[in-house]
Amino acid sequence: MTKFVLLTFVLLGFWAENFAQSLKIGDEFPSFNFQGQFQKQSQLSDYKGSFVLIHFWASWNEESRTLQQSFTPVYSRFREKRFTKGRKFYIISVSIDEVPKHYELALKKDNLPWNAFVCDFIGWKTPLLKLAGVEKIPSNFLLDPYGRIMAMNLNAQQLEKILREQ
């Protein structure tokens, strides 16, 4: 049986109101908080020291779901790898769904191996979209161990290539 945890997130108020620009390679990704596995509060800074892919998707967007599923073998290969420049590899999936049932069904069907799934159920009004300058899905950001954006909008092959080089 597949385990999944419904996660929600709350952004830091300052960032949501004062940071509305498009991010680019080299920028630090804005911090955000979310409710993690077993109701544990987590934040992006908890992942510092590791490579992190933040992927924006929705249950109703097949392209974003297919891309997300394509990350599964890469995640499996690299999640426990000790990199020269970082500890591990994580994926945080941020959904822009508005209907909890659709979101939950997509997670069950897709059976993804990571456990960081974020959704606040307000769709395109999700503050993190504004913070990151995301205007379409799928979109993703690969962060280095310092929380800086090292690549954007990767497919699975590009992601794997970058991680192999680390």
C-alpha cells in the first residue's frame, strides 16, 4: 500500500508581500514553511546542504504529472547518494490543485516515492507561485546545497546529468 501524506504550507508573510519577481539561476529560492509528514512543521531551510528539486504540478495537468513521474528513477538513484558538494537529493512537489479529492487521487495513482507534497488548495492564488515567478506548469527549480537555483525547468534526463556531475 502506498503511503502518502497530505502536506500544506504557509509562506512567511514578508516574502509573500515583498518578493514578486521572476527568479533566475544563481538566486536564492525564497523560504517557505509547510506541514510535513506526521504533521511536523518543515521549511525549505531544513533541506540546506542537499540538492532539492521543487516541482510545480496539478492533478488536472497531465504534462506536469508525466514529468513528475519521470523523476521517479532519478530520485531512486540519487536520494541516498553522498555528493561531493552536498548530502542528499530531495524532491518537493508543490501542487496548485483546488480540489482535495482530485489531489489525493492523483497522489495515490502516481505512487511517487518521495514524501514532500505541498498543497494549500487555492490554485493559482498560491503565494509560492508569485514568490517563484511561476506562470505555467509544469515548472521546476533545482537548488544547490546553499538553496540557490542552479537549473530550471528540467526534464528527467537533464536532472540526472546535473546530479551525476555533483
